[in-house]
Amino acid sequence: MGFFAHLKTIRGRLVVWYLAILVVLLAGLGIFQIVTLRDYLRSSLAANLRTAAHSELSVLGPCYVQSAAALRHSAPTLARLLGGHDTAAAIVTPGGAILANRGLGFSGASHPLHLTASTIRSLIGNPTSNGASGPPIHVTACPRPLPVHSRPGALSNGHRTDTHRAPPWASGIVSSGGLLLVAMRLGPPGTPVGYAILGRSSEDAAATVARAVIAFLIGAIAVVLVAALVALPIINRALRPLRRMTTAAEAIAAGHLEERAQVSESPDEVGRLGEAFDTMVDRLQEAMAASVESEQRMRRFLADASHELRTPVTVLRGASQVLLRQTNTQDLDVRAGLRDLHEEAVRLSRLIDDLLTLNRIDAGQPLAPQPVEVRPFLADFVDRYSVAWPGRSVRVAEGNLNGAEAQVDPEALRRIMANLVENAARYSRPDGAITITGHAAAQSIEVAVADEGPGLTPEDAAQVFDRFYRVNKSRSRNSGGTGLGLAIVEGLVTESGGTIHMDTGPERGTTVTVTLPRATRSGRARS
């Protein structure tokens, strides 16, 4: 069984669905963890930048951010104070104009930050002015560091800095060009005089996230593989009773009615199903045994009754025939009664013969097939038995038999042809011809009997081979046969290894075609 064939089984579908759900859950968990880790590293890096900058500003920064003029004058000093070899710093006005830009790297070899207007807007919000410089001012340096409680609120606002929560002096965070950019407000509370934009490389954080992704993927693949290896034996064990039931059902379908599933030891629904299955098969076997026994009794009864009736009916038939020949009475009623008695005796004798023939077919009594040359057989049949149908034209049409032989019992073939011609003669038009045609194929021989009668409807044609079936319009017990002729033909053809087919329709006649196996030169049927 191929891979895709396994997927069509219950076991394959269960494994696929189980692994699919596991993969979806792992993917959701992985995405959640990676996003959480990335946001945590990003927030931690931003908090570290702000904390380091706040520490620097807490010492000298308040002297430079007392006013917008002081900020413009001290912007380069603030940029050098806040920047470093791993941190870039830029001082901008509330309108977005860059006052100073100190890039990454050591002094003299640093690379300034590349800040676009949109990036600055994302960090500090909508600009409130065009950033034009005011008149030059002189700023007096602070003689000593300001105490913590007296430092401008724009820097600490008198509160302890929290590295995991944006302090009140923080602004936006933006990632650009491999750098994490953070903006800090500068100036008195509520009226910032400018912003410090700090940047630090986020490559370490990205590398950490990438390593976490790789580790998670490797772990997830390992989990899926282990889950598949664990799931297969578990599902196999759970489905073992169903497989046993399937095997039992296939064996029963093949004719082994004694086979049972025997899965009642399982306490779940499958066990209950198996117990019900075995009970159903037990009852089915009992019913079939009763049916077979009843059929055998009926067959024995028919055989015994037919044998017992044959002798008295034969005597009755012979006596009526003798009386018809020897009586000289002029009483027409007596002669009509004798004639009716003889005809009924003949019909009853024919019915007994038909019942005995069907009984032998049902009992499976073997025939004696042998090579029979079909063309001479058909010609001899017409010469011998055509007198049985006076007023009927029965002829053998030219075919391509050319010495072909059929492997069939001669008596069975004679009975087949007699019943087919009798059926055609009885139910076709009085002036209609009956034509017998033979055709030889590579491994079979076809013999067709065609009449020019009224034909049959599809409903009648579907049941015409049933026992005791008569077409309503033309068959009756007075004018028709026993209703067993075509049933006997079908039984004999089947026992001979052939097939039978009827081609008919209203007002276009009926053609019954019998296909028999062709004999080889050694006298055995072709395979």
C-alpha cells in the first residue's frame, strides 16, 4: 500500500490530523514566544539607552536644557555627553530641526545618524515649529551638580527611573537601518525645549531572536517527530479491534460464515460494536441455515411429487389418446371432453418434466459437456422437431460457424433450442418466421433465435426469465406455456458456462441470444 493509500485509512487520517493540530499549536506558541522575546529585547535596549542618558543628564544636563536658547547653544556638548562608541546621539528642536548629531564610533571616526523627517516625526510626534534658531545667548555653567530633588522635572520629575517602563521624560521608539532609535524630552515638564534622539545597534537583539527561532524550530521538529512515533503505536492499538472486525467481515463476505470479530473484551464503543456485529452474524447464519434447509425440503418435495405424479399422468395421457382414437361416438361433447382431457394431460406432463429439470439444475447435477458441431446440430434439430410447430416457418440462417464446435451437453443444447423455438412459436404472429442464426467468435459461439412477434416492454423483458412469469397480454394458462421454459433455458445456459441475452421491444419482435464456450480441438473449452 502506497503512502497516499495509507492517508485514506482511518489510521492515516488520525495521524495527519493529530500532527496538523500539533504543528498549528507549536506554530502559535513559537510566534507568541518570538514576538514576546523581540519586544522584550527591544524594550530592554530602549530602557538601557534612556537610563544611561538620564544618568548623564542628571549630572550636567540641567544646565543645558533650561530654555530653548540654552539648548541651541549647548546642543553639541549634549550630543558628545550622551553619545559614545556604541551610542549615537542627535539633538533636535520640537519642530524637528537637527541641532547636533554625534554618530556611532569613537570621536573623529563616528558616523552621524541618518534621520529623515518622517523618522523624526515618528519619534517626537508632529513638529510644532520650523526649528529656526533664536538669538544667541550665553549660558552659565552650573557650579556643582544639582541635588536630585531640585533637578528639572523634564529629566526625572522627582521619580525613580524604571528600566521596564517608559519614564515620563521618554518619547517614541523606532527601528531604522539596524539601529534602535529612542527619543527623550528635554526641558521643563509639559513644555519640552527639544529632544535627544539616541541610537544603538539592534544586531545583538536580532541575533538573539534568530538563535531563539532556530532553537525553537529544531525543538518543534523534534517534538513533531517524537509525537508521530508515539502516536502511531497508540492509534494502531486503538484501531486493532476495527481491523479485526474488517478481517472478519471480509471473511464472512467470502463465504466463511463461522468467522467472528471477537472484540467484546474491549470496554469502549468499539467493543460494543464488535459484540453487536458477532450477534448479527450469528443470527444471519441461523437464518441462512434455516433458509437452506427449507429450500432443500422444498426441492425434495418437488422432486418426490414430480416423480410420483409422472406415472399417473403418463397413464392418463396414454389412456386419453387411446380413447380419442378408438371412440366412434357422435357425441361432440364427449369427444371435446376427451380432447381437453388429453391436452391437459400433455400440459401436466410437460410441467412435471420442467419441474424435474429445474430441480436437477438447482441441485447442481453436473452436465456432460462435449464438443458439438453447431451447424449440423441446428440443421438436424430443425428437420426433426419442426413438425412440432405446424404452420410455423423455422429456418437456419447462414452464419459464420464454419465447422465451429461448442463445448456443451447435447441434450442440454437440444432442450435450450426446443424451449426457445417453442416460446417464439407460441407468442409470435401466426405468419411470422422464426430464424435461428449462429456466429462463431474466438472463444465463444452465439446462437440466436429471432421471431417477428409483438415484442416485449422493458418491464416484461426484465422479468421474463423468472419462474412462472407470464406476459400479461399474451400468456395465460389456457393459451400459454408453464412459465418455466425461459427459466430452464437460463439455468441450462448458466450451468454450461454461457450467458443469455434478450433483445426486444414493442412491435419489433424478440431475439434471444445464447453464448456458449467454444471447444478446442482436444474437446476442452477455451479459457
